[in-house]
Amino acid sequence: MMAGWVAADDETAFEQLDTGEWQAVLRDAGNGDWRENWSLDGLTAEVTNGPAGMHFASGPEEGNHADHAVLWTQEGFTGDVRIDFLYTRTDEAIRNVNIIYVQATGSGEGEHAKDIMAWRHLREEPWMKHYFRTMNTYHISVAAFGTKNTEPQEDYIRARRYMPGVEAGLRGTDLKPDYARTGLFRPDETYRVTVIQVGRDLRMRVLDGDHAYYCQWRNEDVPTSEEGRIGLRHMYARSARYQNVSVSVRPTE
């Protein structure tokens, strides 16, 4: 799908959710010790904090699965959830993706307990298959490009719902539509990203200066993912700076 800056229905629906009542349960400006709020998958990744925020860099070698990396929130979250952060890409990569994982839990099968921290030792090499084959979660690809080792691929934003135990792996996990040629996530530009999951609807807004870009996906066919941790994944050779990360939930009576 070629997506433009004008999508009235998506905009209206998102803004109604945006102005609803939310309670922030995690706040991280990015200038403290990242270990207070996050846990890291990946032995070669580097995470540093400074006045400009939290800088997260996966390992440098493209094609080496050990050089992927994932930052997970220490806390899990239940019910409707909202994620906000400032994102500044610091790499020049023209392939591979960054991913936002929304409410991830283990499959509960074998070693893969519902609490994903119980088997983090199995993810020291953060190969993608260790996630989509073993976790229930939503996935949003951002700052994403194709993976063919030919010409640079066009950018896209894509959502998936992982279904552990499905032999096809990632095939059939995508939620329509894809958003192609967005022009977003240029290096050294700062974007304000908001992701909201309510029921079966997953929505995202990216603010680029005065422009707003909206994405909307609806999970019609498979179970929702309504509890778990939030994750930030960088495929090998990807890096970015995160500021003012917050996770919010609907307040309870």
C-alpha cells in the first residue's frame, strides 16, 4: 500500500484514542542507567546513556545472527497499552529492520515459559527464529528496508502477530496493510512515535515535524496479545537514540 500523509479515518480514530485517559506506568528519559528499566538480549550490543538519551546499537556484522539485539522492559503490562518515544536513527543502513514488540510472552511450551525472562539465556544469540517461533506478541517493523543482498530496498512499516508452533514461521503472520515508501526514519532526524493497542486494533502515529503519519492494523483472525513486555529490536548493524520512553495503560477503577 502506498500511504500518504492524508488518511482521515485513521487520523480520527487515532486522535480519539490519543486524547483518552491513560496512566503512565513506565517513564525513561534515557539519561539514567538503562538497566533500571530494561533487560538486554545480545552479547555484542552496546547501550549507553547520556544527556541526549539512550543510544542502542546492535552488533556490527551484517549476516551474523549473534549481532542482533533486543531491549526488553523489566516490567510486563496487561490490557490496553500505549507506547511513546522519541526516535533518532544513527545508522546509515539500507537493509534490515528495527522492531517494536508489543506485549510479548513465551509460548508456554517446553523451555519457553510465559515469562520470557525465565529463558533469556536461550536468547544470548538473538536470532529472529528464537522469537517468532516461541513468543506470542505483536511486531511492528520500523526504519525498515528489504533484506535482499542486491539493490537497496524501499522502506516500509509492517505489523505481524507471531503464532508459536506454526510450521510456516513468519509466513501468514502479517497484518494488513503494509505501508510502503513512507520516507520516514531518515538518519539524524528525530521522530515522535506513538503505538496504541486496544483490543484487536493496533495503531501507530509518527510525527515528523509538523506532519503526522498514521498506520492502522486490525487482527481479525488470531488471538490477541494482551499482556507481556515491550521490546525494542535492532537487527545487526542498526543503531538509534531513544528519549522520553513511556508506557501507559488504561486506569482501573
